Amino acid sequence: MGFCFGGSITLALARDGAELAAAVSFHGGLKNIQGKSEIKCPVLILHGAADERVNTMQGKEMYVALRTLGVPTEFVTYPREGHG
């Protein structure tokens, strides 16, 4: 689990094959989602809809890609919430 940069690191660890039971990312995104097919653990992505630091679409794109690959993934957006 990680917040902001830590959320990005959590997703990267899952992508890079770390043995995780699950990955939870708050406001973290990965611009480069190559290798997403390596993610095997369930993923929860949480994001503020008004986040001006990390584009919410990064999380949404990751969600769609992982769901397409059959990875158990949830994406939660908090209306009017920013970064933090």
C-alpha cells in the first residue's frame, strides 16, 4: 500500500513481480503500464477526482488494462477530493 509516490511504487512492485497478496495505491499512477501483464495480485486504485498532481486517467487506464487481463482490480474515485 502506498500514497502518491508510494502508490506508484506499489504498482511498480506488483508489475515487476514482487510477491504481494494485494496492491493498494492512493493517488499513485504509472505513466508506463508496459509489463502490466506481469501483475498477478488483486489491485485497488483509489483516487481523488480533483487531483491536480496525478492525472486520474492514469489510474483509470491501469484499471481498464488490468481488468482486460483478468486481474481482480477495483478503481474508486472520490468526487471533489484532491491529492491527499
